Amino acid sequence: MTSGGFAGGGLNKSSRKRHLKEVYQVGNEGPEFPTISFIKEDGQGIIPGHDDPVVITMILANAHLHRTLVDQGSSTDILFKPAFDKLGLDEKELKAYLDTLFGLGDTPIKPLGFISLHTTFGKGVKSKTLSIDFIIVDVASAYNALIGRTTLNRIGVVVSTPHLCMKFLTLEGIATIRGDQKLARKCYNESLNLRGKGKEVNTIELGGV
């Protein structure tokens, strides 16, 4: 779980305090949400009784970015530096990010900056594209990117970890994005092997969209 970023009211203390106070003023009426359910077929091909994370592929900067971790506990959307470089992005494009992230290891992480990138979830008509502010960090990771709860809430995603998939509403109906269980286990094992080694193993595949 990472803490920091643009969630929770923003980057300054006063905005975060206002954000905290809002929760004590909530009424009994909640927002309208679509009905999204999961059925047996959604877990087809998944080994039952697992505890694997949801690892998906998304379209980022006109490339298919694999090894994207869906992290409902994180308040930030993160793009790791090796993936940033392989996507052909330039550090000159980064905007200043003066705050600190917590949760990526034993010590606070000072990001290199952040960048707004158009990101697509889903395929064809059942997809959503939005601009995401990715915070760039230069730390060892088995993943290329991490999608946190801020973006998941913007899209209206419902995640089912037993089914290793997530769903959200589009103008053409409910979209389903399935996680890759084999890749999820591979990334998890690599993450354990990375501890204390400072080794980078990010792997992405680039392809025109």
C-alpha cells in the first residue's frame, strides 16, 4: 500500500484537512451505482482457492503495457522509471512533484515528478480512456505500473480478486478486464527476489494500438 499522491484532498495540509472533515458531513443518501455482478464464467481458467493479485494489461502512450498491478490499497498511480524509459518518454516532460511517497520499501520515496498520460482500459467500444497523472519513481519493481484507487474510482471499477478480473460500466455495457494469473505469480515471485538486491526486472511489450 502506498500513501501520498493526489488522493485524499491533494498535496497540502489544509486541503487534506478539508477532505477529512467532509466524511463527517455525509448524509444518508448515497450516489447511484450500476449493478455489477460476477458469475462462475468470469473465473474460467483461474486456479481456484488462490491469493494472487490482479495484474492486467492497459494501453498507455500508444503501447500495450503489461505487468500493471491493480492496487486498491494505493492512493497513487505509479509508473516505474524503467517502463517510463522504454515507452520513449523524456524526463523533460515531467512536472515537479514536491511531496513524498510512503509504502514502497522501508524508506520514503522521492518521486522524479509526474506526467499526464492518456490511458485506455478495455477494448473496442467497451473501453474507457482518460488522462492519468502518473507519479514516476525510480525503484526496483517487478511491475511496470500500479493503478491505485483514485483511478479505479474515476472509472467506476469493481474488482473481484477471486475471479482475477475487474468490471466497469461503459456506454456500450459492462466491460470486463481479466487479469493474467501466470504473470501475477511471476511478478510476485520476482518481487520477493528483488528485496535487498536493487535489481530491476521490468518487462514491457510495445505495440501500436
